[in-house]
Amino acid sequence: MTLAIPDAAAVATAMLELGGEVFREVGEAELCSRFLTTIHRLFPGRPLALRVVDPRTREAARTYVIGGEARPGLEYEPLTVKASAIDKTHLHPAVAASARLRVAPRWDAPFPHVAVGFAVPVVAAGELYGLLDVGYPLGQAVIAADEPLVIPLVNQLALALRNHRLWRDAQGLRDFQARLIDHANALIVGIDPAWRVTVCNRALLTLTGFRRDEVVGRDLRDFLPPSDRSRVTSILAAALAGQSFDAIEVRIGSRTNGRVRTVWSIAAIGGPGERTAPEAVVAIGQDQTRVAELQEQVIRSERLATLGQLAAGVVHELNNPLTSISVYADFLQRRCAQMGGDPSDHEKLVRIAQSAHRIQRFTRELVQYAKPVGDEVDVVDLNAVVRQSVSFCEHLFEQHGLHLVVELAAELPPLSAIPGQLEQVMINLITNAAHAVEGANGGSGSVWVRTAVVDDARVAVIVADSGPGVPEAERARIFEPFFTTKVDGKGTGLGLPIAKNIIEQHQGAIAVDQAPEGGARFTVTLPRTRT
């Protein structure tokens, strides 16, 4: 069988046709298929195998075959070429010496039952992008004229693969940069010289409540508040002229939070030349809401630290006169009862004693909040702590006819804690529950105290009631100092903050939600061991 040999004109025409493929944004498989089809049309009867490799990695080759069948595992084998082929394609010496390529004096046939052929490295700018193997049918010798005609076509293929790789890398870099901007922990917006928004990231969309399609392409000035529009417009106009600005404060509109205070840095992005006009303006901002919250927390912490320093002195100055008032009030109450005095006088003495006791309790809680009373950490039976705490509060339930249900988990594991401080927490929660039920139900209602095993490392105690509960809007505030929902002077607003401090010192957590019984449910979770 005589194999056809194309003339130089046919090869040149094919190269012109394939030249357009170099700049087409098509996938690698389609690109290689078009080149192989063209080469096979020019050189019929010859099986062709194209292996494409990544010059930067050691991944397996992608293999494309036409006119024959490649042997199994070919994609994992080194590319075998002759030294003369390396010289003809100008492969970089360092690449030629790599493990990806093997130099041998004989052609390594990639097809079963094919003995003769030649290989042409697919090389562009000295980098290896693959190998084209050309085989011949049995009984057919290598046609010497084929290789010089195939090499220009392979060079065209190499250029196309290189452009495809560069295009894919550029797309990947663009997508990476887009993801980087979109996931940045900052507010980012970009505008073009026509004031249209070209870029806005996820943080900005989340803050404002807008969708991306509602922002991109719109005039940025449409989103500026009337109070800031004139000032910000002049700043952006100056930025479009090439100026940069730092620490520009703007209150932007939010669909969920009203006006949000933000601070921005604004810079122009120039064109390719040094003297060209800016092509865009990018603004990077920061939501100041969280900063303001942190500033408030710092101020609050400083105030509480000052409060703690003053508390000891206040208590010391008040305790002596308060003790005298309490003692003399009790004495006068007994004296008035013995001598049959005016009942109204007796009632006034009772109020004096109650007020003195209330002031003493308030000062003690003030000191306790500033610095909870220390004690030795011990192995504690949480059920025993709960029983002891309940015994201290039984008079509240008896006095007002309330129902108390205590459900203790069997075989509750012990934990490392300070018993006295845990009792203080339990007494506070149980007393709060009793007051809530008493005030809401006019002397009827129930309180539930339960213990439970959360998991192998934690235990919990739950105090629930059938009272009105804690409104969801107030749940985050009830642990703030001096915030109280109690009336008639029953609360100072320090009980729950003290309890929270104690639980956190025990490396635990306290939370409030709605109880299944309808009222509030406080859940205290404690680790079995402290680190």
C-alpha cells in the first residue's frame, strides 16, 4: 500500500486554517481533535497519538488517538523521543533532561502491532506541552518526507496549547481575584468613569441588604444618602481625577439596619500609561457598628472596674451604720410589740428594718459582682448543691403557695467546682423563678428544677417556671449589670450578672429561652473538670 504524501502547499493551507484555532477560546479536547483530524487528513493511513502534558506538574498525560488504538497505560509512561527531534523543535535543555522525557535512539511505538514511526515533541517557547507519535502500517517504512511536513503543524498545535494554557491561567487568576474580593472581610466597591458600579463584594451586599443584580451597573450616587450625597460626590469626582482619600465617613443605607456608619479609603486605578486618566475608582470600607460596640464594651468595662474599686470602700462605710439601724429597728419592733404601741409605728419600724436589710444586700451583691468570693475548688455533687439551694428557698414557695418540682438525674457524675458559688447561682435562679411565677399568677404557679447529663464531659441544671417568660428582645440584656425586669424593689439587676460571672469562671455557660411550661427556662451547663 502506498501512502499519500501532501505537498508543501497543502500543508501551508492547513496551517492557515489551523492558525485561527490558536486564538479561539475552546477546550483542550476540541482543540486537539481539530488538529489531529487535519493532520490525519493530510497524512492518511498513519495512526496518530497525541499526548498532552502540563509543563508545571507531573500529572498523567491526556491522550488523543486517531487512526489506531493506543496501548493501555500509555498516559502514565514517559514521553520517548530521539535526540534529533529535541534539536529540531528547540526544546529547552532543562526540560529535555527532566523525568517527564526519555531520550532513546529508537522510536517507542504507542500502538500495538505497529513497529515503525517517529515522534515530534510539542514545544512552544522551549516548554514541552506534549508529544505527537506518527506510526505506519505493517510492512510500510518510515517516509522521510513526513517529519519535516509534520513539524510545522505540531509547532502550530504547540502555540495553540500554550495560548489555551495562558487563557485558562488568566481565567483562573481572574476568578481567584474575584473570590478574594468577594470573601474579603471588608466592604469593597468599584466604579467606572461613568459612575456605574462595576464591583461590589458580599460583605457590602450583606450589610446593605441588596442583591448583586440590584447594585452592579447602577449609578453609585443613587445609593448615597441625601445628607452625604454632595460631599461624597465631590470626593468621588476628585478620585476619578486621580486623587486618593483616607478615613472618609459615610452613613450608607441598609434595608435591615437603617443608616450604618462606615469609614472608607478611596483610590483611583490608572490606565496602562503613567499619564493616562484613571479607568476606575475602588473604595474599601469598614463597618463601624462593631467598632462602636467594642468601644462601648471598653467603656463599660472601665466603669465596672472603677465600680469594683469603690465597692469595698462603700460597703465598709455603710455596714456599721446599717448594722446599727437594723439592730435598733429590731429592738424597737420587739419593744413596741411588748408595750402595745401604735400598730402604724410598728409597721414603720418594719419598713426601716427591711430597707436597711435591702441596702446591705445590695452592697454585698455589688462587691460580689466586682469580685466573686473566692473558695477552694472541690469535687462537687451537683444534685446535693441543688437540694441544699432548694432548702434555702422553700419558704418562698410555702409563703406564696407555689408548686416546686425537683427532678434530679440519677447517677449524675461529680464535677470540679466551688460549692458555695454554685449554691449562690442556684438560689438566684430559683428565687427569680419564684418571683416571676408569684407576680404573674397571683400566688399560683410552678417552678421546675432539673439536673441532667449533657454528654461525657458536661452536666447541666435547668430552672424553668410557668411565669410570663423573658421577651426575646430582653434576653440578651438580662445579664447586663443593673438591668432588671422585677418590680416593687425586688431586684437590683446584679443577681444574673453575678451568676453569669460565676458560671464563666467555672468554664461553663448560662442561657435563657422559653420553657415548654410557658415561662422562662435558664440552662446552666458546666464541665466536669476545669482546665
